[in-house]
Amino acid sequence: MMQKKGWWILVIVSVGIMIPFMIPYLTLNPANSRVDITSTTQYSILVTHIGFAFIALITGFLQFMDRIRLKKSKGSSLYGEDLCYQCFY
């Protein structure tokens, strides 16, 4: 288990790296995309993928919190199921 200070530094640095890469897609303007877009459907799927990836990364960090990981914790189960759903679907 990480120390509390190290934990928050990791979260802040990770989110700080993720946000700049997400900004062009938060405008919902295909012209700002970093990849070539050929259709609106392709752009919609790309934006959805980026949003779910961000949620999956944040949910992954939550798995390391002691309060959530308590033995037989319903919250831990829900976070784990959500993480699996985000990663595999």
C-alpha cells in the first residue's frame, strides 16, 4: 500500500497528464481531434472511448483506497465491476 502523500501525488500527476490529452475532445469539435476523422460516427465513438477510459483510470485509483477495499465491501465490489466493465466493453 502506498503512503498517503505518495498516493495523492500519483493521482494528481496522472490526472494532470490525462486532462491535456482530453481537452481537444471536450470541445466536441471534430476539427480539434488529434486523429483524422472521416465521419461523425467515428468522432462520437472516439469521444465516448476517451470519456470511458478516463472513468476507468479514476476508478482504478479508487481500488487502492483502504476505505473502499474493506473485506466484503459492497463499494469495492461495485468499483471492481465498473472497472471490469470499462476495460472490457
